[in-house]
Amino acid sequence: MKRSGSLSVIVAVLSVASLLSALVQTLVIPLIPSFPALLNASPTDASWVVAITLLTGAIITPVSGRLGDLFGKRRALLLTLAVMTVGSVISAVTSSLWLMVVGRGLQGCAIGVVPLALGLFRDQLPPQRMGGAIAVLTATLGLGGAAGIPLAGLVAQHFDWHVLFWGAAGLGLLCALLTALLVPESPQRTEGRFDVVGAIGLTVGLIGLLLPIVNGGQWGWGDIRTLGLGAAAVAILLAWGWHQLHSRSPLVDLRLAARRPVLMTNLATVAVGFAVYTMLVVFPQILQAPSATGHGFGQSLVRAGLVILPNGLVALLLTPLSARLVARYGARLTMMLGAVVIAAGYLLVTLRMDSVIDFVVASAVIGAGVGISVTATSKLITDAVPVTETSSANGLNLLMRSLGGSATSAVTSVILAQSTVMVGAAALPSAAAFRTTFVAAAAAAVLGLLLAALVPTRARGRSGSAERYPRPMAGPDRGVLAQR
């Protein structure tokens, strides 16, 4: 049995690494309005600087989780941090759009840290410490996501904006060093091979799906490129699903993912992920919009970021409460409550967007919902799968969250481009366009609530707090799963 002090060190190191993954996602958000000029690109092309990171995150989460289950979670974590660091260096040395997209894509691999950290928690910690460790990790994710925006704004406002990426590279090296020195390798292994065909199919399918969403407004929604790419992506993803079901060692165990607790949780995560990222993408844009629009506030990069900071702080403060709610009422009801709170935050800002303080309040309310729901989501997934599938299952869940986030970047850019006002020679999103994005986010949160309600209830253990899903026996057609 490991000493309590060493366990605390493991939790701290893995939480810091997860903090880095959140910072990477929000690092460039304050610069979104400036990227067309900084990178000499159209607004549609510049949106890939944000979208590619979420897309890479959607791909890498099941990949890193599977690599961790097969070859060791600590080893996979070090590889993930190394790739992220290389991407940060590439972004730090270029002002070319497509080199920046490449660098940001590699940076997105940092999102794969989270399922590996959760898997290491389950392998290294006693059951009674799991809830607290998950709460700490999810709190640092929320804090990193929100704090990254004002921090990035501060750096970009006073230094060359490339400094942001040099800082990310340095943090990546630090996290890799701490992991190598202080985190032991997991003893758990899953038998099988890495599914290269599955990884390629998932990558091609998701890129094909996102391309027409991002470029549909520019190409035309009835254009052959939009329709053709969309249809091809659906066909590829269907073929990928067939391959996963028939592979002896799939990248994503779709049979495991099809269990109702996992399936409903993942579908709810897509919806909630869309709602969560809407605030991070849209709030800075309306806050930085010039007051000449009639609805913008003309805030600096730093001030716009500070408005969003309460989102992460409230999430951090509520994690102890979230853990208690999970223990007292179960993860399903806690996740539902989080979705309700997120929807309430967007309803508030839809009705009142007259002052900066309205956005501060909405940011805090949404943060409260995020802090509650993310902790519950991780607990639902971790409790519903075998120990050897923890990283893969959490990787799939984060894939769902990243898909929701990727859709946010694409959908909100389309909505904001459809209704504009002219300020001088510039066409900027109208107040109605911003309100439409908030309504869409609230609707996504409500959809997440309904899907979470379909997660089956669990029987309480004797302690009243430990809960387990009944696990059906695997049939003879379950391949590798049947052997575990």
C-alpha cells in the first residue's frame, strides 16, 4: 500500500498535467478576433486554429486511452506530453496559418492527458480516494480553462503573442519531468494490438465531418463539396463502426460503449460539451466587440478574460460540494443538476446582456454547472466499466466532449456570420446572432439533462454511498471483452 503522501503527490502531478491540457484548449481564444490579421487569413480559415485543437482532442482521447491500456498509462502520458510540446514549439516559431494549424493540432494531443490521468487514479488509488481525486482533477480542468483566457490575454497584450506557445512548451516539459520522476507506471494491462486502421478511419471520418460544417457558409450549404464531404464522412464513420465491432482488438469497444450507462452518459456529454464551449468561444467576442455595434463592450484582451475567470473559480469552489452530491444522491442526479444550472446561466445572459456584470454573473453560473456535471460524468464512466478499460472508456467520453466542443466552434461561427452589422468597413456579428448562440447552448444543456435522465439508476451498496452498475455477462461473440 502506498503512503498517503505519495498518493497525494500522484494526484497533484496528474492534476497539473490535466491543467495544462485545459490551458492548451483556451490559449488562443482571446486572439480569435485578431487571428485573420495576425495570420493573413479569412475568418473562416482562421477558425481552424481553434477547431483543429478540439478535433485532434476528439481523435487522440481514445487513441491515448487505448495506448495506455495496452502499453502502460504513464508511458502513453509521457508520449502525449512530448507531442504537445513539439506542437507548441511549431506554433511559437510561425505566423503562417497552416503551420499554425499543424502546431495547434499537435497541441490538441494534450487533451489525451485526462483519460490517462483518470486511469492512473483508478490503478494507483484506493477506492475511498477516487471521488476526491476526480474532483480535484475536474476542478483544475475548469480553473485551467477559465484562467487560461485572461492569462493569455495578459501575455498577448504586453508581449509578442508567440510567447503563449513558448510558455506552453515549457509547461509541457515540466509536466513530463514531474511525471517521469514522481508517477509510477500502472500495473494494469489489456491484451491485444493497437488498431491502426481504426485510428486512421476515425481521423479521416471526423475531419470529413468537420470540414463541411466549418466551410459550409463559405462554400454554400447546397454545394457539392459540402454535401459530398458530409456524405463521405458519414459513410466512413459507419464503416469505422463496423470495423470496431468486428475487430479482435478495437480502438473503441463499441459493445462496451453501447451499454446503456456508458451510451447515455456519452451522448449527454456531447450536448453538455457544446454548451460549455459556447461560453468560452462567444463571450470574448461580444466583450471585445466595439461599442459602436450597439451591443459590444470594447473590452481589452485582459478584461474580457477576467470576465470569464469566475467560471473556473466557481467550478473549483464547488467541487467539494459536487463530490458530496455524488456520494449522497448519485452521479446521475448530480449530472442532471449540473445541466440545469448551465442552462440557467445561458438563459440569464440571453435575457440580460446590457452590461459586463451580466456576463460575469452568467460566467459564474455556467461554471457552477460545469463543476457539478464534469465530476459526475467521470464517476459515471469510471463506475460502469472494467478496471482494464478505464482509460479507453474515459478517452471515449472525452472524445464526446471534444466533439461537442468542435461542433461549438463550427456552429457558432456559422450563426455569427449569418447576421451582422457594419462598423466602418467591418462586418461584425449582431446582437441577435449572439443571442441565438446562447439559446442554442441552453437548448444543448437541456438536451444533456434529458439524456442524463436516461442513465439507469444504480443500486446502493451497504454503505449508502458506494454504487455499482450491474454488469451483464459477455456473450461468446464479445471477442477480447469476453476473455476478461
